[in-house]
Amino acid sequence: MKLLLSFSRKGKADPGREPVIARVVKETGVLINVEKANIDSMAGEVLIDVPDRDADLVRRRLEEMGVAVHVMENAITLDEAECVDCGACISVCPQEVFSFDEEWRLRVIAERCVLCGKCIRACPHGALSQQG
Ligand code: SF4
Ligand code: SF4
């Protein structure tokens, strides 16, 4: 399950400076995969992937440390009515989220998405959006 962590660098926890993720791994024994991190001087967002069965435990511990945690159910959403199966999203996605099925219709494996946003900008029909 993917969890999006948001924090202020003036707040209680700052994954840009404090090893909060490493601390949660050490305390819980849960392996956390960091998929993306955007951190500037004021705030930050980190996307992590954790086993589904451990997501509640990791979420609780991070929230206790002052990190806001948002569960990403479907990182990328396809509006099938708008999609024309052009394939532009296939070529830009670094995670191989998109492919064509046997009938050359777009297939989406949303769990692989790391929210880079490239496909949204590449889609000529505005068929892709990110869960907020
Ligand atoms: S947001 Fe990035 S990783 Fe996610 S589906 Fe689009 S291109 Fe792929
Ligand atoms: S770029 Fe947009 S229209 Fe083209 S296949 Fe992808 S989602 Fe469909």
C-alpha cells in the first residue's frame, strides 16, 4: 500500500533532517520502500510503499511522530470515456504502469505509480488524473 507523507520543516517531525522513516523501520521491523521524495526548505512530501498488512501500524507510528499520512488507494485514475488509446502515456511512464491489452486498449496497473505526473502532462485528452 502506498502512503503519502506530508510534513512542515518547522513541524515536530522533519523527514528531511530527522530519520523518522528509518526510526519507524527499526521500531516496527516493517520494510519501507521510499518511492519518491520532494523536500524543499519549507515542507516536504515522501511517497512510501509498505506491505498492506503493516500499513496501519506504520501509519499510526508516523502520525505519532507528527507526519501527516494519506493513504493512496489509486495513485493514478483513468477516465475511460476520454481515453483514445493513443499510447502517449505508455512511453513517458517510468514505472510501466500502462500497456496495451490484446485489443490495443489501454491497461493500467495503478499500484506501480509513483506520482511523478508525467503521464498527466503527456495525455492529449486529459484522461488521466491523480487522486488528491
Ligand atoms: S504519475 Fe508517473 S508513475 Fe504514475 S502512472 Fe503517471 S507517469 Fe507513471
Ligand atoms: S495518453 Fe491519454 S488518451 Fe493516450 S492512451 Fe494514455 S490515457 Fe489514453
